[in-house]
Amino acid sequence: MKYKKYRIVFLDPTGDSGWQSEKELKEFTPEECVIEAYVYSKDKKIVRTFASFSINKGSKEITFADTNVIPRACIKSMRRIYEKLK
């Protein structure tokens, strides 16, 4: 497969529409998230990933699921996962 699998740690913007004290607001931070997915493409601004795919037997067209588009500015780390094939 031409797509490589990665473990990506990124900061996810977090929101709250309720009232917060000044102390709560100062302590309010983005959530740190981790995904393991195949990287479809990446450039200086974004990384596109997918975790599932299907290949049509007739047309050979690939369809993707469990997709994400992550801004590079939110990514803390990307580490390639090397899988051993059985």
C-alpha cells in the first residue's frame, strides 16, 4: 500500500458555551488527541488522514472513511508506525 500509517498527537480546539469564572477560563485548554491513521496527503498547512478504505473490485476505485483534515499548527508530533505483515 502506498499510504503510510502514523500516530499523530494534536491539539483539538475546545469550546464551552456556559459561564466560566476567570480562574476556569485561565485553566481552560485544548484537548490533546491521538489518532493512528494512514496519511493520504500532507503539505505545509494540513495533513489529511483516513483509517478505513475499500477498493471496488470492478472499477478499482478506492473510497475512504474515518477521515480527518488536521491543521499543521495543531500537530504536536507525527510518528510513523511500521507494521509487520503476517
